[in-house]
Amino acid sequence: MAKTLCGQSVSDFGIGTWGIGGRSSPETGNDKAQVEAIRYALDNGINVIDTAEMYASGHTEEIVGRAIKEYDREKLFIITKVWNTHLRSLDLLKAAEQSLKRLGTSYVDLYLIHWPNPSVPIAETISAMEKLVGKGSVRNIGVSNFNVSELQDAMDAAKTCEISANQIEYNYGKREPELEIIPFCEKSNVDVIAYTPIMKGHIASYDLLRKIGQKYNATPIQIALNYVMKRSYPIPKSSKKNHIDELLGALNFRLREQDYTVLRDYLA
């Protein structure tokens, strides 16, 4: 385990869960296979799982809860997110309690504001999150989809805790975060967590990824994941064992600096 997240040693990437158990509403027909897929990732050394109360209206958290039930909780790093309509203090405290209940755990390792909501003062939201840290229900707090000014406001609002992470969309096809938000996070000691790091599999259309992959005997997805790992913590979503195997194959090598530079400077 070479990566750290919120100061904790973790696997090189985590597993995202958007779409597992449904999207906007619960779909229960495939629950057993999805629980098994998460356990397969855990059994193969992945110990970070990212989810959210909004995913399948809470059902995704329930699936994660079932999947982690037999594992040593202290060895796992669980991230969940509060939806942007629950950012008032009492709403947030209630949302966190319900997330914990669905996950079947007494704490989450990282609790994120899923999206900013300008109609709720950020100081009120951060204060409520700090209360959760004080109670032991949450170990670290952070944000998601925040730009530089929004992140700065969140950092300024924090009184007793640090803003530990900003989860953003970042992948080889969306490299704009490298211009502003990633450098700001690096300078501010805020971990960058990348969602959709392999563009939902559409990354395979980039010929340069395929070409560089030939040097490493690696697939375009493995090259793309390696690229994103350089400056962020990726959380690719996968609910199939063969896809998880492909992701794990990205850990067998590291991009050489010259190849990383070629990829970084390529204009699609």
C-alpha cells in the first residue's frame, strides 16, 4: 500500500459505487452479485469504498454495508457523501445518522459535501460536520465538486478540523483540473480524489493510451488509471470481477516520467 488518504495508508485506488443498486432509485435484482463484486475487490487488497446517500436513494450504502459486514472495519476506509439539499445543520446530522445506519458502521472515515449549495452558508455545514467528528461518527471531512473559491471558503469556515479532501471528476479526457484546482489542492494539503477516472470505459478510444500501453503490456484503461494516480486518488467504479482484475493490473507498473509527460502534453 503506497498511497495515503487523509493521512491513512490505503490501497492504490478505491472502488466507486455509483450505479450499484440503482441510480436515482433502488434496483434490488442484482444485489447479491454486487455485494460479491465489492468483496472480490476487498479480497484482492482494495480497502477504500466510495459511496453516497444519494446513490439509489440510500440503497447503495445498504449494499456496501452488506459487503463489508464480515471484514475488519478498522482496515477499511469508507467514504460517503451528504446530498446538497441536506446541508443545513440538523438535516446534515440526520443524514449522517441514516448513512451510518445503512452502512452498518459506527463511523465513516471521510464524509464529503457531495455538491456545493450556495443557498446554505458553508460555515453552518462545516460546523455540523465538525460536530460529527467530535462525536466520533466521522473521522475526516471534505468536499466534492468544489472549485478553488468554494474550497477556500470551506477551508476558511473550518474551525476544529481540516478540509481533508476534494473529490472531483478527473480523467485523461478531462484534464482541466490540472490547470487550477489540483495545484490549489496540492498547495493546500487537500487530497484530490478522482471520480470517473477511466471515463466509464470510454478511455479506450484514445490511440495514444493504446500506443503507450504497448510499452508496458498494459491496456488503455490501465494506462489511464496510472496517469490519474500521479496527482490524485482514483475511485473507478466496477461491479464485475473481470473489470476489477483489469484495474488491479494497473498496479503492476508505474508510468515512466517521459511517458507521463507525453500523455500530459497531448492535445486531444
